[in-house]
Amino acid sequence: MDQSDKDTFVPYYQLRTEIDALSESLEKQHQKHLNCKKGCDLCCMAISVFPVEFYAIKAEFDKKPVAELPVPQNDEDCRFLVDHSCAIYLSRPVICRTHGLPLLYMSLDGDDYELSCCELNFTDFDFEDFDEENTYPMDRINSILYQINKKFVAGFENGRYSETDRIPLADLFGSGF
Ligand code: SF4
Ligand code: SF4
């Protein structure tokens, strides 16, 4: 990654750092409900990401390439899940950094909050235990990521992408590393 890559992707990397700090805090708060462990991969599936995320990850791999990985058994498996572990763990996308923790969203009709979490975690809990202080504020995170991406695509390759375009993460393998 050269200096211009670093400058271009600073807001994205900052968001990633903020999310990691929040994950650490939430993991401590909800430790007794979490069954996440190395080798558990129900949460890993093929995903697509915003262009800013795709190219920020690519910039990291341009400097430190990922070794050839086995082709997944089917299209639903993440290309980077190898032997039940994430082969790009340090560079994994934002959504992967929230796996397993309680995610709070505003409902589609906007009149209530909805909670989402892995079915292997929080098997015995009371919805009343959750509030804005001990959950992921997903609407805020998605909104920040959207704005970072919007700015990125506006200045990228003469408008190659729209602000709502997404790129399959697996396409990183077709992009030169
Ligand atoms: S990038 Fe890593 S953490 Fe994310 S779905 Fe793929 S294997 Fe899982
Ligand atoms: S989020 Fe669920 S599937 Fe993923 S590691 Fe944690 S317990 Fe396992």
C-alpha cells in the first residue's frame, strides 16, 4: 500500500478500527452468551461489499498477497474460508467484524428496533436486556460506511461505480493478487 492508498482509504480504516474497539467492548459485556470460537464458521458465507471496502482490502493485498486458496465447494461459501478459518482475518470486511454480537437495526417501517444475532449465541436471554448501549448501532455504522463509499466512488475511475454498487468479495481473486 503506498501513501496515496493510505490517504484514500483512511476513513474506511478508521471505521474498521472503531468497529474493532466496539466489538472488543461488546464481547466483554456479553461473554457468557457467546459461543464463538476458532473453527466455527456458520456465519461465513459469500458476500459482496461496497467498492471502497473491496479496493481498501485489495490495497492491503497488493503489498502482502494472499496465497492461492482452494476453490469453495459451492457458490454460497466464502472464498476466504479455509479449513474453517478466515484466510484474510486482519483485512476482513466490516460485516465480518460484527459476527456473533447483538446487532440493532431500525425496522423497515421505521417504528421499532430489531435485534439480530447468530443462532449459536444468545440461546438464553431476555430482549429487555438489550439497549443502545450494549448492541451494535448498525444503522449508524451502515450510514457511515455508505457515506465513505459515496465519496470514494465519486472520485474513482470516472464514475465506474454508482454509490449503491456492490462487488463480490470473491472477485478479489480476479483483481490481480
Ligand atoms: S471474509 Fe473471512 S470472516 Fe468474512 S465471511 Fe469470509 S471467511 Fe468469514
Ligand atoms: S457468530 Fe455464530 S457461527 Fe460465527 S463464530 Fe460465532 S457462534 Fe460461530
